[in-house]
Amino acid sequence: MSTTPPVDPAEVFPDDLEAAILDLKREQNAVLLAHYYQESEIQDLADFVGDSLALAQAASRVDKDVIVFCGVHFMAETAKILNPERKVVVPDLEAGCSLADGCPPDEFRDFIKAHPGARVLSYINCSADVKAMSDLICTSSNAVKMAREFEGQPLIVAPDRHLARWIGQQAGRDDLIIWQGACIVHEQFSAKELTRLRVRHPEAEVLAHPECDASVLDQADFIASTSGIIARSVDSPAETLIIATEDGVFHEIEKKLHAAGKQKTLIQAPGMDESCACNRCPFMRLNTLEKLYLCLRDLSPEVTVAEETRLQALVPIQRMLELSA
């Protein structure tokens, strides 16, 4: 993966950057896909905003020449795996993922060899190379359902240990073989500070993503994927919500609450370090309007996947999409 150069300070941008991006999108016959963890202005420009499962499903239905992916690298790789004939570009190639980076393909290959006969269920937050070694891919939206495809069989679950533990609990399995990776954002939520916050807001409902540590999930009233958290935020009878996931979701929640004629108090679950915005994904936030404009103008940086890897990774991805239909 090459490095995206920083935005040239001498670069001159249009006065109305958002309008220019929309014009370029039409000129390039491009579709803009964005994750809920992107900045709100990028979400508002996107043709489709979703979590990992919804974005994979949207990528499988693309009919444009170019896919501009505002998310992180593994998401763009998935779009390329599903669309080999289309150009896939991203605003910043450095927008990676701690889970994907924490599961190097060579080490994972050795891990699989150390557990002969085990099937492999990989969370979509991994590289194309790791997907190519997998029997099935999952997202947090469908992880338990995908795991149940391997009942009675030894099963490796990678790369998120917290999600894997939660899958085991929900699927009634205590024998999962777990790769010990974690999301640097969701691990930052503090169970101790969450307890204190709940004391101050006893009426609040706590919503948490399964990538969080068990000590946080044990305090949650509702555990779900990003899209599940958004839906519950609107449907919940609670008027105050404490949310343990990346706070980019607040934008979509507020939009949906407004459309439903509801008002609620949204509180970000506290992190371990109050001196930083550690509960914001630093990789997701590398994408900016300026980089998005340049990406559309130049159709670069481009994401590519070696054809052999793509064909191998396509099988478990397509199987996941079929089972999730």
C-alpha cells in the first residue's frame, strides 16, 4: 500500500467545495460510499451511508464506473473484490484499521496451520489477504448467524477478540479459537467511568458495540452493530442514551430522530483518557473534504487487489452476502 501525499498547501480549492465534489461525482460517473464514522459533511455528500455489511451490500450493486470509498482501506478492498472491472479510489490510503493491521497475513497463516481442521470465520475488518484464507466473512450485524454455519466444527474467529467472545456467548460456544486483536477505539471505553455516568443518569439506556471490552458490555442494555445501535436509538423508549461506539454515528442518529419527530439526549460513553478524543477513529477521520475533492478530480489514490487474492477472498464474501440477503 503506497502512501498518500499530504494535501499541498499551495493547492487552490473551489469556494464551494461541496458543490464541486458533487459536480465531479457526476462528471466521473462515480458513486460515493461512506461509513457512519466519517465526518458529517462527508456523510451528507454520500450516495450511500452505512455500516460494514450495508456498505458491502451497496458495493455489490454498484452500476457506476468509479467507486469513491470514504471509510478505511479494508472497506475499499472489499468493494474492489466485488467490482474488479471498476476503479476504486479513496481520499487517503493511510486510512487503515487497527484490527486489519493487527492481523498480518503471514502470522495468520501460521495461526491457521497451528489449528488443523479448524474452519475460519473472519470479521470484515481484515485485509484482503486474510479474507482469502477464510471460509466465511462476517460483520458485527451478522456475526452470530455466520458462526452458526459452523456448529459442531472447530472454528477460528479473527481478528477481534471482543467480538469473538461475544459471538461465543450468543452462539453458546466456549470452544472458539480466537485471534487476539482489538479495535483501538472500542477498547478505549472505560467501564469504571461508565458506571459513574450511569449513576448520574439512572434513566439512560446504554447502547454498545460488541467490539467493546466485556466489562463495558456487561453494563450495556443493548448490544448491536453500528446500524443496530442507530435503529435502537430511535426506537428506544429511553429519552437519554449513553452510546459506546465511535461518535460519528451521532450525526445519523440525530437525522433519524429529527425525521421521526423525536428529541433525545445523546451521551458519548466515557473513555479512559479524558485528555484526548480517543473514541474517534483516527483512521476514519483522515478523510477530509479537501482530500475527497482531489480524489475525485484525479481518480487517485486507487485501491487494487491482486487477482488471485481477489478470487479467493470473493468466495467467503459472496457467501456472507448470500446468507445475509
